[in-house]
Amino acid sequence: MKTKEKVLIGLVAMTLIALCIVVLFIPLISSFDDTNKYHVEKHVVSKGETAWDIYQASCPGTDWNGWCSWVETHNNIDLDVIYPGDIILIPVKN
């Protein structure tokens, strides 16, 4: 093969890899912002309640890591450190 063919094959391969990354990760990032599937509610953290408890009540069966990321980003908090009385926004299945 000529050098130009090798370069072209490499560029096509990199483009396909980039396209796969975009197709796979964009739904994970924006999935909880889909207003047809989820709505946002304010939640008051109860004594003894953990992030897992809140997740199970609001969005069971969805992506746990995606849910945590969404909640932490939209509330500017760390879910490892939540206290009773904290008010947080959470996505809830419609």
C-alpha cells in the first residue's frame, strides 16, 4: 500500500471511532434531561436517607452513575456528603 492509502485508512478509522464515542456517550449524558421521560422535583433529605435510597425512590432501573452525575452537577454537591434537611433537585421518572 502507498503512504497516502495508509493515511486515508487511518483517518477513516479515527473518524469511525470518534463517531462511535459520540453515539454511545451522548445519550448517557443527556438522558435525565429528557422531559418526556423525567421531570425534576425538589427533594428534602430525611434522617438516615442515602443517595441510593433517593435514587431507588425516584429512578429505579436507570443508570446509577448517570443519576449521581446529574444530581451532583445540577445541585453543585457531593452525594457522599448530604445531610438531613438538604434540599436537592432530582430527576424523577414520569
